[in-house]
Amino acid sequence: MVNESGRSRDLCRLVELCRELAKLGVHVGVSDARPALSARGDLTGRKVWVEIDAGSFVWRRDDLARHPADDPAGAAAHLTDYLKNRDTGPGGRP
């Protein structure tokens, strides 16, 4: 269980990531039910949920796509590349 100060820190980090993603043109939303944000390359694209786990941003169910939570700009670049590759790769849109 995350204590209140940990939850507040996670929310601040997610807000920072949200700002960085918006600068890169990624469409973002924030969950009001849990500390998480959604990201997608365009308004019709599939959402990717981003959460914080063990000090890292995580955005895939297998937890392999991670980036340190203290580097929101780097995480935004990494996540943007992930979205582009996912949406143009097999099963994605051209």
C-alpha cells in the first residue's frame, strides 16, 4: 500500500510526464480513480495506461516498458517512440 506522501509524489511525477507528452503532441488524460494517465498518438488510437511502479513509469502489461520516474522528459520520448512503433507495426495502422 502506498502512503499519502508516496501517492502525492507519484501524482506529481505523472503530471510532469503529462506535460512532457503534451509538448510532443501526444494526447493525454489523467485517471481520477487511480494515479495513472492515458496516452495515445491520436484521438482515434488505442490508449496506453501509464502508472508508477517501484520508481519507474510503466506502460505495458508485461512491465517491460519502463523508464525512471525521475526523468519525465526521457520517459515521454521513450513512450512517444513506443506509440509510433505500436501504431505502425503489425496489427497497427499504417
